[in-house]
Amino acid sequence: MTARFRAYLPGGVGSRLGGTLFFGLAILGTIALLSIIGPFLTDASLAQVGAVTPRRPPGGDYPLGTDAQGRDMLALMVHATPATLKMGLIAGVIGVGLGSVLGLIAGQFGGWVDAVIRVVSDSLLTVPAIAILVVIAGSIDRMTTGIMALVVASLSWMFTTRTVRAQVLTIRERGYIEVARVNGETPMEILFREVMPNVMPYIVASFVGTVSAAILAIIGLEALGLGSQDEMTLGNTIYWAQQSSAVLRGFWWWWAPPIVVIAMIFVGLFLTSVGFDRFANPRLERR
Amino acid sequence: MSLSLVQYLIRRLFQLALVIFIAVSVNFVIPRLLPGDPVATALARLQTAGTGDTMDIEAVSASYRARYGLDQPLWNQYLNYWSDLFRFDFGVSFSNFPEKVTTMVGAALPWSVGLLMTATLLSFAVGSLMGARLAWPGGGRLIRALVPGMMVLSAIPFYLLAIIMVYIFAVELRWLPPAGGVETTRIMRLDWATALDVLRHAVLPCLSIALGSIGFWALGMRSQMVCVLGEDYITFAEAKGLSPGRIFFRYGIRNAFLPQITALALNLSAVVSGAVLVEVIFNYPGLGSLLYVAIRGQDYFVIQGVVLVLIVTLAVAMFIVDLIYPLLDPRIRR
């Protein structure tokens, strides 16, 4: 029976692996491409309040219809998607950067610094992020997309810190670190020249997950009405649709486009992160 | 109780205390980092928003200043804040002055806990069973066909699923109510009609959360089960001639299940974050909707109260999950 189980262990994993990563990157690439080209092809002024006839179903002049405040949905989507992606990327870069630095410090230097970083990051991981983010975002008088990215980044570092710290701890025990130490490299040189390059794949892998979590948090805060009031983003679109009871009033073209775009972003990020994970931890492949 | 179990309990208690400490401190510090005193700022914003006309701003503001000692040194304020919390005094709502925040949160908490517990247990049980079945040789052709769909659903935020659910089942098909916790005309009694009403309203929110997380649990369980099935004791059980059903449940699931419990404790926070927004979509009378209304009304103390209760309830829930763990895993008790 064991042989049967072994035989069952996915054989075509290798090809499926590439497939996952390929599909994920393809979806993300398409969205990125549309976000870059789209704004040149559509008129941003059509996405302003009162620019077009409100509550038009899709068709004719408005391929995706118009919302109750007189915005062209197509123009709105084309300009909101890059704004949301930009916030997610900024928050992701800051979160992963901060997380990597803290993880490297904790892993490399140990002692009470490590203890503090570990306890704080572990505790923050168990707190529902939205609760703390609501307090921070709610205290800010004028929200902009930049500040939103910063707010979300403040709670996006813990996972990277954990991963990087764990990796540094195993790398520190390797032979080549000992060799470097005997060769007279300072702890800083060891950290940047020997440890860093080996932690890099894990940092890249956690970046995808961090961006995904950041976008989730950003859209969530915006859907609660804590987003920037005068900028176009996917989360704000959901908020206004919800505010105007778009679902109950049957304006499906108001809430469906942002949901489709958001779903595609998350599925793309999810597939990419699964693909990357297996790439960074080849051991997973055998399972 | 052995020594290691005591150590485990002490470590977990310490972490619980730390999470609560961080939550309270964040709640205290963040609003005070900003210029001006928090109550005055909140009241001023209320006034400019035009929603504060109905109350005597001066009186409310003065009573807060006196009660919270906002002119005292920060350290004293911090200690007062703690002593208020220990007396379950979270302050008074601005929008529903003079209703106590504790009363409002207390009324909302059972709805949220009920919804979340049902949804989480449902998706956890169904997902884990599906995952285990997936790892079983030749098992679950139907389940295998469902997997890609489940994975896509688990990548999408709960509240987006919620919007789609409302559209399909409440607006188009009209099978279930689109919003609320019970019919607005219902008087809450302990009878079948009330229970059925509560259930009918809970189905869609519950499904949004459950469908969004089943894929996650299934994937986790599958990889654990694949590992377990490769172990020698499975071969031995097979050689003893045990029935496949017994091997599946008593040898396979029993062992693959433990890491799932750890994953449950780690992921509860993400589930709660998502569920807050699901409540908003359904206008479900729980903490999420209370938070949403409080944010829209700039109801400072209600926001703080809800946030604190959310964090503390979740921390306690995780603590309970971690207490269950030694019961399920005899090895940790030794």
C-alpha cells in the first residue's frame, strides 16, 4: 500500500509548478500592461463625478456603464487599478524592506534584540490587522494614497521578519560562515556578503505574499470608508457602490467590474506566490 | 500535569497578556500622537460633519475632559485608561449619547462570535476532510474537480464573495434576506420562529466566509496527509489488515490534523479581519457593522471599544485553541 501512496505522490509536479508561476505572472502581467497603457487611451475626466449621464447600463458610449454619481465605469477602472496596485507595491516594498532588516538583525545578533523583535512580531501576527489599521487610519485627517500605503506597511513586515530570521539562523551555522569569520571578515561584512545573498530568494518569495496582504488590507480599509476621499481606487469604488446600495438596486455593472479586477489581482498574486514558494523551498516540490 | 506542559501554559499566558497589552497601548498611544487632544479633535470633526447638532458639544466635551483627566500628565492618563478598562468602562458613544460603549459592544459581540465560530468550524471541518480525501489514493474524483474553484475562491477576499452572494441569492433568486441579523419586526424570543429567522439571515454571511476559506484548509490538509500516508506506521497498519476506513480516520487524519490546528490558530486573525467587512456588506448586527457605523460617525470611543474587544476576544480564542492542542496531541503532555 505504501508503494501505492508513493506512486500517487504527484508525478507531474515539475510541469505543474512552472504552470502555476506562468499563469500567475501572465495574469499580473496583463493587469500591469493594461494599467500602464489604459490611462493613455481613456479620458481621466470621464471618471470624475458628474462627467457622464448617471446609472447607464453597459453599451453604446459607455462600454461598462456609468455609476450613480455620473462616472464612466471603464475610465474609472482604468485609472483606479494602477492607483490600487501602486499603493500595494509601495506598502509591499516598505513592509518587506523593514521586515528583512529586522529579521537580519534578529537572526544575526541574537540576544535581547532578537527576543524583543520575535515577541513583538509574533504577537502582532495574532492580532487582526484591520483592527489596528482602523485606529491608525481613523486618526489621520486627510488620507491620501501615499499615507494609506504607509499605514498598511506598518503592519506588513512581521511575516518577512519571521521567514528571514529563521533562514539567517540556519545559514549562520553553515561552514562558509565559519570560513569567512576565520578569514577576518567583520560581523557586518558577514551579514551583507555571506548571509544576505542566501536569504534573498526568501525575501523575494515573501514579497509577493506581502503585496497581496497589503492590497487586501488597503481595499478593506477603503471599503470601510477610511480611504482617500478624492482619489480613484478599486476599494473606493466598492465603498461607493456599497454606500449607494448598488447590489440591491440592481446596478451590477457598478460593483462587478471592481470585483473582477480585484479577484484577478488576487488570483494572479496567489498563483505567483505558490509558484515562488516552491521555487524558494525546493523541498515542497517533493510533497 | 508535567513540567513541560506547565511551561507551555505559562508561555501562552504570557503571550496572551502581551497581545492585550499591545492592543491597549496602541489604542491609547496612536490617537494621542496626533496634535490636539483626541476628544476635542473628534468632537470638532463631528461638528464640521454636521452630525453633532443634536447634542450639547460643550457639555459632552467638558464631561470627557474631567473624566479622562486630559490635562493630567500622559503617564497618569495611561494608568487611568487601564483602570477604566479593568472596570469595563469603555466610555460613552458620541452618536448615541449617553449610551455606554460596553452596552453597544456587548449587544454586538454574540452575533459576531456566533457567525465566526459557525463559519470557521464549518469550513475547517469540510476543508480538512476534503484535503484528506484528496491525498487518499483514488479518492474523491468529485472533490478533485472542485479544487481549482475552491482555490480561486480562497484567493478572493470574503467581502467580495459576500457581494456576489447577495446579488445571486438575495436579489436575483430572492431565496434569502439580503441584510440584517433578523427581520426588523421580530421580537427576540427563545422560540423556533426566532431561531429560524436568525439562521436564515446567517446563511449568506456564513457561506461567504466558509467558501472563502475551505480551499485554504483543504490544501493544508492535503499536504499534511500526503506526508502522513508515507509513514511506516501506515504500512504497518495496512499489513495488520486494518480496514481502509480505520486507517483513513484513526491513522491518517488523526496525525495529519495536528498541524491544521496550529494553522487554525495562526489564521484566525486573517479570518476575523475579513469577517469584519462581511458583516458590513450584510449589515449584520455584529462588531464589524458597529465599527463601520462608528467610523462613519467619527464615534471615537465606540471605535476604540470595538477594536479592543476584537483583539482581546481573538487573543482569548487563540489561547483556547492552544489549550485544546495538548489534549489532542499526547506527545506534548509528556
